[in-house]
Amino acid sequence: MEPTMDCTTCPPSEETVRCPFAYFKELRETAPVHRYADAGDGEPPMFVVTSWKEATSVLLRPEIFVNNLSGVLPAFDNNQEPSPAPEVPTFHEAYNVFFSDGADHKIKRSWVLKLVTREKLESFRPIIEAEVDRLIDAFIADGHCDIRAQLTDRMPTHLVRQIMGLPDAADAMVKRLSRALTENDNNPAQTDEQIEELRQSWVDLLNLNVELLRAREANPIEGDYVSELVQYQKAQDGALDVNALAKHLAVTIFGADHAMGGHLADIAARLGRDPELQERVRKDRSLIRSLANESLRFDSPLPWLFRQCVENTTIGEVDVPAGSLVLVASVAANHDPAEFSSPEVFDIDRPNIERNHLTLGRGVHRCAGADMAKLQADVTVNKLLDRLEDIRLDDAHSDLLPELSFGFRVPTAVHLTFRAVS
């Protein structure tokens, strides 16, 4: 018989959402899989998976544990993007790549992969370098900065907007959507006002994307991602699908924004807190990749993944009926001592860390933008170390406790002091 948790723990408390490690450690030490007590009539069974082995087994069975959460997670349907042009036929399912499955997911994933080919990534490096330099120029003379507000929250959005050829006005739209999704994603207590703000945030950005797609269809640009995407999708389906592609562009931009900005801020904070680590990475830049991966393991900006179980099965030794909601707590799996020795220690020398941490998922749903994220981390850390020395975390003005969000873990404020490299 599987362990059962009292339903009062789900949804978790604000304290647990902000710092879930002790809660998940207690669960994992009791059993790798728990079933929550039934919350009431009509509520689907809910399970939480906290061990690395069992979490991996769920992620590697996408035909049984699907991304479509309609009907099992109340906040899911409220968070979905409306079709920007419902009068236009679409060839694809309504859900974006994050929540699609099977053949539909394979197609939409191929759209993402066209953005992150080896050749394109190399062409993006100088764009990222120029953008990071521009942002550092704005604060380097001050000797201090709010690294989130002045760099890490700006660079990823600016980068993807430039790559896609969106106007400057898109930045404000993306930030509005980021705020709305941060408040609403997986939130069991959404208000009508929050739902409407999210809907309108989607509408504004999607309408902008429709204009861009139609412009690129009429006048394609050589080497332009959106132009190539339009031609690729039309060759597949026979006509432009502005609904599917507008949603694809929106989630691609958002995927490059909030979580990426938080990840970069976390890396900067770790360099500022640990002078020995900072000096070691400064002398050996090949360690940046390990630094970034250990940051993703230790304090993931995406702490958990939801799946719907669509057929009777088991996770480990626990029976899971079809129609269940499964919470894969990657933030717990990443701290499983059975997989990671001394998981509470931040250690960039861990073997196979990039392959083993689950922050980016596993299997066919593993983050398609992982290589783009690695590139941004590499350029950003190199630039910070090239241009700033004696980087220190300003404890008096920083708040490393994550913002309250049911979907993301992003440090609230990271303030640094430094000297400009002469």
C-alpha cells in the first residue's frame, strides 16, 4: 500500500513553495512516491514523485505520462493561450510544445530545433556578447548593480526578440506575460482578475506575432528564423497556420525569459558569495559549463513538472490509476543522495552532472532550448569575469529567497558590488 499524504499539504504552504527542500526530503526519506489523500468528489488522484530513479522513469514514459493536463489540473485550462485568429483553419492541436504529445509534439519540437542549429548558435554568440556588453556599460561605472533588473532579466528577452525580428515594444509585452504566468502557472488559487490579466497578456503578444508571421510570408528575409519557419510549416501543411506558429513564437520568447533570467542571476549570486569559486572559474573558463549545470541541479528555476497518467501503471512499487495527476518533483530528485553524493553541497566537480540532473527534463520532452541556455550562460559569465573583478554579493540589498510562484524558482533580488577591470 502506497504512503498517503494528508490533503492539507496540497497545495503546499507559501513557505514550502519558496523553500521546498525540507518538505521533499521528508517525503523522499519516507518513500519515493506518495499519493495525496483525496481532496474531494471529482478530484483526480494525485501523486508526488521525489526520488531520482522514479522521477526519471516517469519522464521516460511519455506515452503513459502525458503533458496534456486538461481535466486534471484546474489551473491548466485557465493558463492556455487563446487562438489569435480563430477564423483561420489550424493544422495542429491547440496546445503549445510544452503541453503537446506524440506526433504533434514532434512537429512542434522540430520548429524549436530550427532555431538552435549549430550554425545558428554560432551566429548568435556575437549578438549575445554585444547585448551583455551594452547592459554592463550602463552600470559598470557605479561599482554596484541589481544584476537581475539591469542584466539577466533583460538580455535573454532582447536576444530572442532580435533573432525573431520583433519590434522593441515586444519587450514590455513579454514582461507582462512573464509576470502573469509567474503568478498563475500551477496556481490552485487563481483569481478572476489574474486569469483575465493572463488572457490579455497572451492576446497582445499573439496578435503581434500574427502580424510578424504574415509579414514574413509576404516578404521573407534570407537567413531569418521566422521566414524559415513560415516556409517550413507551409511546406508541411500546405498553408500558413498563424494560430499554431503565433503560439509557438510566444512560448519560445517566454521560455527564453523568466527561467533563463533567474538561472543567470543565481549563477551571478554564487560567484558573488564564493570568492574562491569565482577565482577558480576566472582562471579556468572551461568550468563555466559545470558551474551552470550545478546551479540548475542545486536550485532549479523550474522545480517540478506535472504529468497526466493515461493508463493504469506503476511508479516504482506504487499503483497509479489512469486519470491521475503526477507531480514530478525534479527539485527533490536533484537532491536525492542515492544519485548525488552530498546533494546539499554545491560542487561543480560532480561527475556526469549535465547528463544526470533533471531540471531540463529527460527523454523526448527534454528542453529543446538547452543549447541556447548553455550559450547564454557561457557568454554572460565570461563577460562578467572579463569586465568585473572582486565581485561580491551585497547581502544588505539582496534577497535570494525565491519569489512566490507555483511554477518557477527565481531569486527575488541579487545585488552585486565590484570593481571594473582596468
